[in-house]
Amino acid sequence: MKRKLLWVLMGTLFGHGAIAQVDPDALQQWKDQKYSMFIHFGIYSQLGGVWDGKNIDRGLSEQIQAHAGIYSDTYAAVADDFNPTKWNPDSIALLAKNAGMKSIVITSKHHDGFCMFDASNTDFDIVDATPYKRDIVKELANACRAQGLKFGLYFSLIDWHYPQASPISSHNSDYITPEHHQYNMQQVTDLLTHYGPISELWFDMGSMSKQQSIEMRALVHRLQPNCMIGSRIGNNRGDFDVMGDNQEPDYIIGVPWQSPASFFDETWGYRSWQVRTGKQEKFKEKLTSLIRVASRGGNYLLNIGPKGDGSVVDYERDVLLMIGDWLKNNGEAIYGTQPDPFHVPFGWGSITTKGNTIYLHLLNMPHKNVVLLPGLKGKVGKAYSLHGQTKVKASATDDGVVLEIPDVVFKQDVIPVVALEMPQGYTVPPINILAVNNTPVLLGSGNAFHYYSTSGVDYNTRLRSTVKEAFTLAPTQSGAYSARVYYSSEESGKTMLLHLNGKPLELKLENGQKMKIPNDRATLSFGKIYLAGPMYAGIDGANGDPRKVDSSLTWPSGSRFKWEPKADWHNGHTYWLPAKQMNAYYVLQQVHAEMAQNVLVRFTGGDGLMVFLNGEKAISTNNLNKVDSLSHTVMLPLQKGNNQILVKVFNNFHKKVPVNIDFNIPQEGYVLTLRDLQLEKDHYFPVSWELSHPETPHENLGFVNLFVEVAPKK
């Protein structure tokens, strides 16, 4: 949300967390892989998405026990017939290698609790409960090592077979009992002790306590210090951020990350009746995803679901080999690359880089076969297609470097790649350029370039977190500039790491000079408070369009929920509402302002809080410590006339959820004056900030109302 900030005018991509970090070399090796195989294989594969003669089209086939309503003992008996004699770990590893994949991650245990390894604390495993009686995980681990592949493990934190675990739920973010936690810890110990080096541990679902996540992380890194941990361990304890299933972010992530993808959105495990598109179409779809993920700096984890007999579905094998053939010619543009440095969308495709080479992935034919790389500067060297080595004309112009792509290049590959060499290095325009002239410039969340991660207790309470904000100042004249940091009680006590032209400054947000915010609450008039809910909801987003809210209509539009006027509710009072897990209430209020002004308002919510002003999001938070209530102070830029405030309060861990909209709070902020900045005309001056020594690399900045003012000295 853009903020007018009248009160201001009038008055490493992530830090070193408190949690121990993995070795930088091991982290870089993991990041350089870019492309890996995911395998969902278990006794659910034997069923193939069918139960009692019926195709089970509800939910994912690897979760058929839940979606088909199968009794636990009946489902356990499926293991009696699970005999995957066509499973060949050497062939699987060779397939991954020929597909261009650098590692394999297999389901050691999925939600059904069946272990594909020889577990020490249950007989519900591949060795003891099936006629196969061979350790799938161990044999695949050995096969991967023989092929020079890294080996990782998926591990479900929930377990539908273990008696002391939470029962099956609709959401899978289930409480992990103390007994279940110890059970999981023992199985993870087995996996990290008897199966050789594990490159990554891919936890999934469940809702561990903060202490449980800390203990699990400590166990993993004690047994294998360089085993990368996925973020679904919960409570921000992962080494890398795992996107939502089949999610390709269109924003910049400031921590290591991975995109898990299935061949089909409907399932990860084998589904015998799956409808499949043509191989060429699927090949291009998955290759495009790999390129996009790599161009944004992530790793791509593509899943296969073997049949119950252990064989790989021909369709999936063939598509993987098609991608592998493409990578034989173009792999240098994927492996070990850096993300697109331009940070602008290109209609023709995506970019990766390595050293002094820029790779253009031509997903679409550019207009007149011409590509402009805007603002690119440096000595232009050779340009050529990777497949075929066809020469491409590249020329430096005032606007950047122009490449003219010959028609033949588009016939060489389904997605051709052109390499542009810049032998003496190159520069591109920096991010988020803001002109600095004779007037003050305000730097804040509203005009920042954001670097993101994900923060939350579990999968269903995670939110996108901002871990860094950045700007590039472009002064129009040389001279001294004052620099002041303005903040509110919301940010007070935090320590920011402020980077000014490459120089770090640790700044504690305390003892700032107090200043009154120039507003007049007497000019505000408040309408009725309306309530809608409770309704089933996730923590993120709104159930309806926050730009289209009318107290006379249902919310969301077309639902059964009506806005109920709360005649006895008043601003500044906290009201407690009964709520179940994954429930949300919405509160609506009109505020009329006789003049445009910035007003500090304190909002109170529970496990999640979202505030919208006139349809635009002002704040979105979760409740990492699961306290009964959380309050946040937000600077709202009220416009002259009517303003609509919409508040969403979300519950996940409690039986009641609080709500309060309080305007009657001190209207004051604080200012810290920094040393003068020396800016030079026509020389960029980068500015960025992050938290100093955050508890974890995924922690949200929380700089809701913070701004830095840069102004020329008079």
C-alpha cells in the first residue's frame, strides 16, 4: 500500500540467524543442482487411485486411505500384497542421470505411516510387512552413489498408522503428540545413521511445536551437519524454503528455495486412470517450469509416481528423457547458474547467467526475432545458440545490447538457448532506481524492492515474509544529504542492518526523538462495526474481493454470510469470538475523514491478522509463538472522505479469536538521525535493510511503519 507519510515530511539476502547454518560449500552445492527427481512410492501405489472397484477422484492418490475412507487395519493389509518386483533402483538412478537430474528424493514414509525402509520402531515397513522384504531406501541410496547422484529423503511428520499420533484430518496440519515426536525422531535417526550421506530431508505436513522443530533440526544437523532441511519442518527452522505444490513464484526469494512439481496437479502417487496429455506438450510444460525456476534462482524437484509393481510409467520416463536430451545440449544454461539480473519481465522468455555469460531461454519467438537486453553495458563478445552453435549477431546500442536471432535457431530446439559472452564482465541497471533531486526522498515498504521467504508454524499458517528491502538512489547533483530513520512503536526495539552504498550499519530502533504525527482525530467520524463469520478460511488472502465489500450484501459475494451490525461494539474494546481450527471472521467499518491524514491504529487478532484499507492490504501477520492474541500498530493513510477498513482475524490454534480496532492510541513516532550521506551525481547509491541477527533467515522484517528520509542539505 502506498503511504503518503505526511508525518515524516512534517516533523546478504538474509541475515545470520540464531540457528546454526549449514556449511556454505554444501549449501552452494545444493543450490547448483537446480534439477532433481522426486519419487512418491508406497503401498498406495499398489492401489493406483482405485478402491473397491471405484476411481477415487477426491484428493491425491497417495492419500487414498483418507479420501476413500479406508479403515486402518484394512489399509494396513494392502502391504500383504505389495511386492514391487519390477522396482530396479539401478534403473531408477540411471533414468534420473539420463534425465539430467542431479539428485533423487524418495518418500521414506508418507502420511499413511508405511516405511519404505527397515524401521527400528515399527513392523509396518517394506522389510517386515510385505513379501518384497527388501529395503527400498537403502538400495536406492546405493544406486544413487554408484551413479554420482545426491540422495535425499521425504519424511511425513504425520502418521495415520501410529496409535499415539493425531487421527486423520481434512488439512493434515495435525498436532504432533510427544510420543509421536519421539517416534519420528527415532525414525529420522535410523535414516541419517544407516543410509549414508543424505543431501536433504524433505519434511511434510504436521504441526510441530517450536521446541519440537528445534529438536528435530538439531538432531538432523548433529547426525549429518550438511543435510539440507526443507521449510516444512515448521517454525521457520528450514535451511531452504519449499514453495507450495507446483508453485513457481513470480517474485524474488531472498533465501535458498525449491519448487516441488508433479507431472499432474491431481496426484503425486501413481494413478492408474490418470488422463495424460501428449508427451511433447508435457515435455515443453515441465521444461518451461524448470527454466523459469532456475531463472528465478530456485531448484526444481520433479516427481514421478511408479506403479505398484515398481515399474516407471512409460509416459513419465519418456518425458524425463526428452528433458534430459535437451539438457545435454543446453545444461550449461541451467546447472550452477545465477538468476536473471534484470528483474524485468521479458515476453520472449527467461534469463540465467554464469560468470560473464548471459543465457537467453527463448520460450517464445521475439518480435521480428530481435531481443533487447535493456541497459546492459560491457564489451560484447560472441553470441551463439547452444544447440548447433549458430552465430547470433549481438550489438551494443545506447539502449543496451541487441541480439538478432536467425530463424534456424528456433528450429534447433523446442526451447532454444542463446549464449551471450561478455568477456570483460557486464553491468545491468540496478533494481528500484529512485531519483534524488532537490526534494526529500522517502524509502519504505511501499516503494521498496522486496526479497521474500516464507514464515509460519506449519504449512497451513505460513505467510510470505519480507526478509530484505532495497532501493537504488540516483542523485541528480553531488553533495551532502541528511538521512533520518522514522519508526513507530511497532518497530521499536528491533535492530536493523542498514546498508548504505555497500557499508553496513547496525541500528537499534530505540531512544529516537519523539515526534507527534500531524493528524486530527477530531476530524474523524466512525460508522457502525459489522461482523461476518465464522467461515472456513486459510490464513492468507481474503475469502472475497476486499475491493468489493458492501455491508448490505453477503460476504463473500454469493455466500450465506451476511454482515451483522454490532450495535454494542465500540472501537478500542477487545471482543472474543468462538472459533474452530481454520476459521476466520471479518470486521468491517467505515471511517470518514474531513482531510487526508495518516493515523496510527492498533489492530488485535489471533493466529492470523490481515487489514485492508480501501481494498488494499496494509498488513498481514501470523502468530509464530501461538499466544492468545497479537496486536499490531499500523499507519493508515486515510483519504479525504470515506474510508473502508476490512479486518480478517484467523484462528488455528485456539478456541476463541480476539478482535479490536483501536484509534485511541498515542499518535507519535520516533526519529533517529544518521550521519550525512555523500552522494555523487550520476553515481548510483544503493540502500537496503534487513534484520540484524534474526532468529531465523525466514523471519519477517516487521517494518510496517518504518521509513528512511534522504534529503539534500540546505
